Amino acid sequence: MKVMTKEVASDILEGIINANRDKLMDYAKLLGLANSRARLTGPADPKCIFDEHIVDCLAALPLIPFNVRIVDIGTGGGLPGLVWAVCRSDVFVDLLDSVRKKCLVLEEMVRSLNLENVRVHCSRAEEFASLNNGLYDLAAARAVSHLGILLEYFSPLVRRGGSCMAFKGPKGFEELEEFEGKEEKLGWSGLEIWSYEVAGKKLYLFTWKKVKDAQISVPRRVGIPERRPWWR
Ligand SMILES: C[S@@+](CC[C@H](N)C(=O)[O-])C[C@H]1O[C@@H](n2cnc3c(N)ncnc32)[C@H](O)[C@@H]1O
């Protein structure tokens, strides 16, 4: 492993949390209620959702440029994209999930929270990418898939000059070792790994820049990225 990790600047987080606490708490309550209907995120207790899940998503905010268009792949209950949209009216976020029941609940939450900078899409990433090529400045995912597979999902969606971000625990390093140094095949370069802590757990954001078009044909058909990993 040649890449050093950097620490996310956490000093501005308290200000972000304080400025948005009420709306974020409203979201935590909605998500808690929704969990009983569609199992969107583990816990049902709003405080636990806030402290473990919402704070995790907030940790990435210092890394997100202003006025960007973002796609959150496998958003589930809106993590991280909905959290970002609540705190940053300058960004526009497309929330993507393949499970219809989750998307319906998400749409209700977006309406309840009066968010105008969010749209919900019910689709697999592979299919969505064929209709939205290069549309995004940033693609992100939390708790969705192997890091290498995420890079394949992200690649066709992000414009040249844009970036991607994957939320990972320590296992992200093992996943990275499988393909490290080959990411340019998908147009990615400039890996940076950012570390931070939530509820006593050390967590990481893996980010890359899109420097060129992919050299392999993406998106591939649904299921192929998992069955035939691009790096093997
Ligand atoms: C474990 S959940 C994580 C949800 C959320 N990101 C979070 O941090 O709580 C993974 C989600 O990814 C969705 N998903 C998995 N593969 C997908 C794909 N290829 N395209 C779209 N959604 C996908 C699943 O439906 C599920 O809601």
C-alpha cells in the first residue's frame, strides 16, 4: 500500500451540525419510522441514526466542492446524498437505488423535508449510467459494494475532471489491493484516502479524480461487474 491517509478537517463539522440540527433530526425520525416499512438502514432509534449514520455522511462535506451535481448510488434511505442535500443547498443530488419500495419511501421523505435539490431514481447503476453518461461532477456510495465494482459503476456517470467517493471501513484497504494501480483503465487517477472517526470507529473515504474516458466499455450489463471484475 503506497498511499498515505489524510485526516478530514473535522473542525467545521460542529458548525454544520448546529446549523442543520433540526432538519437532520427530522430526517432521522422519518428514517427511523421508514425502517419499519422498508428496512432502509439498521437502527430505528433516531438518535442512533443521527450519531452513527448521519454524522458519518457529514464527515465528507468538507471534501465536496460548491455547486456540484452529485449521484448517490445505492442510497437506501438517503445516505449519504440526502444528508448532503439538507446541509448544502448549493448542490443538486440524484439519489439512486434499485429497490422500488425504498425509492417510494425516499420520495415521501424528500417531500416531507421540502427539499428542492434532490431527485429520486429507481434503477440499477449499470442501467442508469447508459442514459446519464458524464452528467455528474461527483459520484458517491456508502455501504454498497466492493471498491473496485463501485469504480466501475461510477466511471460512466462522471465527467472528465469530476471525482468519486466511496465510504469504507478498514476492509476498503484489502479491496483496494486487488486492483491498485489499474484504475486508469476506468479513467480514475489521483487516489486520496481520508480518515475520520465516528462513534469510536475509524472510517475512510476513498476518492479518485476522473482524468480520462474509460479504456474498457462501460457500463456493462447488470450483474457483469460482479461476475467478471474488470481488474482480473
Ligand atoms: C447496504 S445498503 C446501503 C444504503 C445506504 N447507502 C446506507 O449507507 O445506509 C445498499 C443499497 O444499495 C442498493 N444497490 C445495490 N446495488 C445497486 C446497484 N447496482 N444499483 C443501484 N442500487 C444498488 C441496494 O438496493 C441497497 O439499498
